[in-house]
Amino acid sequence: MLGFKRFRNAAITLSRIELVHRIRKGQFGLAKLGLKDATAPAVWEDVLSA
């Protein structure tokens, strides 16, 4: 991989990776979004839209 051409793209990608890790570990407040028993793709879409 040659890297990112812009810092903003790198920052967005890393923040999304960190968000996925937080969701998997249960550190993201899913109760606030009403997604306590939702599937991973549904959680991902709702978190990104919030």
C-alpha cells in the first residue's frame, strides 16, 4: 500500500477502524441509539449516520 494522499482520508479511515473496535468490545453506547440487540451491519449504518 502506498499510503493515503490526504491526511483527512487517513484520519477518517482510522476513526472508522477504531469505531469498529469499540463496537466489538461493547464500549460504544448502543442503548442510546436503541440498537441493543441489532446486527453488526445495522449498528454500523446507524452509528455512521449519527
